[in-house]
Amino acid sequence: MQKPTTSTPHDAVFKKFLGHPDTVRDFLDTYLPASLHELCDLDTLKLEPGSFIEEDLRASYSDVLWSLKTRTGKGYIYALIEHQSSPDAHMAFRMMRYAIATMQKHLDAGHKTLPLVVPILFYHGVDSPYPYSLCWLDEFDDPQTARQLYDSAFPLVDITVVSDDEIMQHRRMALLELVQKHIRERDLMVLVDNLVALLVKGYANDSQVETLFNYLMQSGSAPRFEAFIREVALRVPQHKERLMTIAECLRESGRRTGHYSGLQEGLQKGKIEGKQDEALRIAHAMLEKGIDRELVLIITGLSSDELTASSD
């Protein structure tokens, strides 16, 4: 359901005039900043439909959006003209949201680069001059810090270029970083020493450990996963019972070859041969020992519906 919008006589007359190409050409010729005016080919003006702006951002029907090309023919520029008959303390932020929405629609249309979107406010209210800044950064409690943040590249954590030795110093983040950095490794055994060191220090609770090994099993590509989990379990007393339970269930489920695809193939074959009951028995045993349901489904190859039906 769309939000109701309201239109005033002010809005209606504004949109009638600024919806005409000759009128908007004169408007932009008069009010565009000189540096932008030099870029714009005003002979290429094209009125964009109102739906170009996301409906949930609209406070009125007064927005007028025109697209135009640059004088060099490279890139696109949009002139987003907003009308106000009363001041709004958050107008700069609202116009920034409009501009971002316009950029997103431009990308959705198949373009590869962002367009310049020039928000322009046309104001004729009682309060004069317009009482608020139209720089959205001024709306922050600390505009200077906001400028430092939004005028530069955002912080990046690229774990692929961080050494394992450095990761090991990151305390409670280290487990996640180490595993996600190496998730595509064929031999997870090379991670055992570091994982054990972090787990022994108590940098993860039971739930996080279970989720971590669930992730390794689901997204990793290591062929010796049972041996890997068993090795970790033997060296981490506080998580040994839970990890050994997972390892034993893997083995009991037919993973004697240590290959995950073999487990799935074996379980599928077992279903065909009428041995699905064995998979269900293993699943319920794991659940009784507190193993996460999602992990149980991954290990046994059962569907959620199959497991639920067997519990009824």
C-alpha cells in the first residue's frame, strides 16, 4: 500500500511550469552553478516520470526530475528540482536521499557508472531568507567528523591481505577472520594449530563454535573434514564433547571416506535402499545431544520436512 501524498496549489503550479522543457531550460540556465552549467547540454533535457523517485521517500508531488547529457556526451546528469513553501530543517538530508534513489534507479536501468544528481530547492515561504543549511553534513551533531567520514573512502577490512599472525592478535574476532580467510582451502588441517590456540583461550562460546563448524562444513571444500574436526576436538577440552559428537555422527552417517560428497551420496543411496530410518535415528541422536538442527540437516542430508515428520 502506497503512502498517501498531498498536493497543494503551490505544488501544482510549480510542477506545471517546471514540467515544460523550455521553462526548465531557462531555470537551469539561470540557477545552475557555473561549474555545472559548463558540463550540461541543456538541449538534451528529458523529463523523467515521477515514479523515478522511490515512493516511500516522497513527501509531496512537487519533485521534478530532468535528465540531460554532458556537453562531451559522456555520462549523465540529473536535475532534481524540489519545491517548498515552508522551511524544513531536514530538507538537505531529504534531498540527499532523493539523489541516492535516483542514482540507484540509474544503475538499475543498466548503466555502469553513477550519474551526477544536482538537487535544487525552489523556496518561496514566509520565513526569509531560507533558515536552514542545504548541506546535509551540517545536520550532524559534529559536522566536521561527518565531513571526514563521508568525504573520503569508507573503512575497509580486507581480510585476504591480513597475515595469519596479525589475525591471531584480534582476540574474539580472530576465529571468524581466520576461518573466512581460509574457507576455500582444500586442507583445513593447516588451520588446526591456530584454531586450537584461539579456542583454548575461550574466544568463542558453544553456540559460536557450533555455528563455525556448521559454516566450515556447509561452505568449505576440504575433503578430510571429519579428521579435521576430530583433531580440533581432541585438543580443546572445553568443546571436546560437542565436537566429538559431531565427528562421531559424521562417521556413523557413512562418512568413512572422509569426503562430504560421499556422505551425501551414501545417504541418498540409503534412502533408495530403504535405510532412511538410519539417517533419522542419527539425526534424533544428534538433536538429543544439543547439536544445532541446521547442522544435523547438513550432516544427515535429510530435509527439514523429513526430520519434522519423523518427530510427529
